[in-house]
Amino acid sequence: MRRVELWRFQVPMDAGVVLRDRRLKTRDGLLVRLTDGDKQGCGEISPLPGFSAETLEEAQNVAQAWLQTWQTGHNDELPEMPSVAFGLSCALAEISGELPQQADYRAAPLCTGDPDELFAMLAAIPGEKIAKVKVGLYEAVRDGMVVNLLLEAIPDLRLRLDANRGWTPLKAQQFAKYVNPDFRPRIAFIEEPCKTREQSREFARETGIAIAWDESLREPDFEFAAEPGLSAVVIKPTLTGSLAKVRQQVEQAHALGLTAVISSSIESSLGLTQLARIAAWLTPQTLPGLDTLSLMQAQLVREWPNSPLPCWSLESLERVL
Ligand SMILES: O=C(O)CCC(=O)C1=CC=C[C@@H](O)[C@@H]1C(=O)O
Ligand SMILES: [Mg+2]
């Protein structure tokens, strides 16, 4: 006997979360639960506004159609729509046991650039010290100084930076000029420094600072390739698609000698804990980029270890199927 359930959620965000120039006041999405005999699996379907091509309404329609077919005992192919394929494939992988329980709950702390706040947090990280700092939001020179300051103050720290394609070649140069050349190897990578891939490659060539692709993975002409200066690809499963596709991308990256970083698309704690399991399973050597729960005001259904946020149960959400 099969059973399907679908809930819609809306979690208030911390004030001041800005994504691609728009404020994200709430995180909206769907949670799905599949029951097959005595087995159950859950998944999260939350297209990220400004990043996903699909809207939540579109995702809900596609998910409902697939769920109705699955419930009647047919095993339809998963939809192409990335957020839907991701959530449904996680639920199926919990039922089949394919997705292991063991999780990597370490997350590279995400910092928006207040150095004082950072010092205390970074000093407290046990083991490998890697943090992610957003750049490109303020003056490039200020970004360069913050990076220098952090790397100078904490000798075993390595940084991942993310410019979200915010810099012109000139601004990227201004940034690089401020970073002490001795520290540059401790920048594990900077995600998408410039507006175009060619400009980002040029930046890596000229500065010796490694780059990573994130936005590029979702462009139709993108192909996985090893290139000088490229050290990593950032894989956001909600924007990528099914677990099979995520796994294939991780394998392609590894085959080319690239680091694959499993990263959050600001999922609720349910999706995030699954991403921590996916990271432990597929990228066990790499710290995932999952430090986004604190941007929210509540957790959903499953708790992230030691989070102080309240956890809402399924019963408190709006059931839509
Ligand atoms: O990658 C991480 O460490 C955390 C996730 C993260 O930084 C992001 C998630 C979603 C949207 C973005 O603004 C941002 C990114 O661009 O990578
Ligand atoms: Mg990024």
C-alpha cells in the first residue's frame, strides 16, 4: 500500500537576508512524505527565488501530478524540474535505504564580513578551519582588507570566498591587490568572481587565486572540465535535480581532480540534514557549505544538532495533498 502526503510551509527569515538584491522575508516550500508498505521517506521541495527557474506553484503542480501516479503503484520517471526531482528522489532514497543515515554536520561558517564577530566564531571551530565569506557586497578594497586581516590573525584558517559574479575585472583586481601574495594560497577558492566565466578565468590567471564555479553549473553551455586556476565546483542539489544527477556531477568533478562542495539553497532543517547526509556519503573529504540554518527563525520536523531554533512539527503545517 502506498500513501503520499504533501505539506506547504512558510518559515520567517532572520531580518536582512538579501538574495540577488531582494529581501527574502520568508522561506517557502513543500515537504513530501512517501509511504510504501512499512517504509517511509521524506523530502523537501523548495525552489529558491532568484536562483531556481521554477516557482513554488509550478513545483507544487508537478509534484502533485507525480505523487498521484506513484500512489497508484506506478513508478514514473522523476520530473526534470530540479527542486521537485531533488525532494522526491530524497524521499525515495530514504525508502530504499540508498541515502545513508550518517551525516556531516560540520559546516563552513558563513560570514557576511564583520571581522570582530568572525574572530570569536573562527577561534571556536574544532579541526579544519574553513570559513566562507561573502565578498562583492561592499567596496572591493574593504573585502581585500578583511580577507587579509582574517588570514593574518588566524594562521591555520583557510577561506572560501563568494562574489556571486559581482565584480568587474577592475574591481576584482582592486580586491586582489590588497591580499598579501603570501596569503593567496590560503584562499581555497573564490566562487564566480566576475560577471563572465572568461573574466573569472582571467582573474585566476593574473592573481594566482583559485576560483570555483557555482552559477555556471546551471548554464546550458556548461561542461565539466579541468582548467588552470579552477579548484572546485559548488553543487546545490535543490538547483541541480535528482540525487542521481547530483551523484553524477560529484563523480564528474572528482574524476577531473576538482573538489565538489555540497552546498545549501537555504533549505529548512529537513532538507539541510539530508544535505549533510549526502555530503557525508558523496564528498566525505570535503567540508560542505551548509551554514544557512541560522538565517531562519524555525526548524522543520528534523533538528540540526545543537541548533537553538524551535522545531515545528508536520502537524503544524498546511497539508495540501
Ligand atoms: O555555500 C555555502 O557555504 C552556503 C550557501 C550559500 O552561500 C548560498 C546559498 C544560496 C544562495 C547564495 O546567496 C549563496 C551562494 O551564492 O552560494
Ligand atoms: Mg555561490
